[in-house]
Amino acid sequence: MMAYIVSPLRFTPTLSHLSSTRVRFGPKPSPTAPSRLGFNSMSQPASEANPDTSKPETPDVLVQYVVLRRDLIDTWPLGSVVTQGCHASVSAIWSHKDDPHTLQYCSPENIDSMHKVTLEVKGEPQILNLSEKLKAGGIEHKLWIEQPENFPTCLATKPYPKSMVSSYFKKLKLCK
């Protein structure tokens, strides 16, 4: 990809700022809105994601957690595992379509900037255990049970402010 400096008279290709150039389509985000293209990356540990700790905290973002089973990721076709996560995500959203957080998460202003965190657990016992912990904590979620096999494949929470639910997921790994 090549970056261009645009002036009224000419287009000048440049590579000097390519590593920090962001390409964005659509309306310009407000200065207070968190950026979808920010420094955070799934390939970086959370502790390295924001090295500058002097910046003020961003507003509490709404997030949906999706948790997949690692044993299925290793044995099923990738598309099948992704489909399971999609089923759980849509089900959690639809089941809570009148919830204020879900309405805000899916609002026209936010629909193009949804935040999802996709994590993994080892297998069936771990996903069942996580589901029980979420139930005990009053965290609404959908444990997807694949049919006709009748076994759990993944789960997804309804949208929540990150500060309300992140503690339930802090020990889980990002799905890679």
C-alpha cells in the first residue's frame, strides 16, 4: 500500500509515514470516540498494547466476548468453528435485543465500530465451567449447543461495558 499526500495541486506519493498512516473510509470519528484502528493488536499481549500510560483512560467500551473451544479449532475446518462463534454471537444479541447495552452496541452510530474479543478454552469441560461462572455472576450469555450432536461448541456474552465483564475472561487466551 502506498500513502499519498493530497494537495490542491498534486498527489505526491510518500513512504516516510507509511507505518503510521491510517486509511479510513466513512465518517470521521469524533475525537472522544475510541479508534477501531488503534494501537491494540491481537498479536500483542495486553501489557504491551499501550506503552504510554500517561494518556487518559478511554470511555468504558461496550464489548461482546466470544469464546471458542481450542480442541475444535484444532480438529474442525476453520469455517465450521467460525460459524459456531457466529451462531452464539447472533443468538446472544437477538436474545437481548431490547437490552439497553445491546441497543447501544447495535445502534446506527455504533454498528460499524463493534468491539468483540474472541478467546479460547481447552475443551468442553472448560466451556461448561465458564458458562457456570457467568451464570453465577449474572452475566447474560449464550452457550451454543450444536445439534444434532448436542454438545457445546462456544459461547458469547451479550454486549456489556468492558469493566463489568473483563474479570471473567482475564485468564483466557486470545484465539489465534
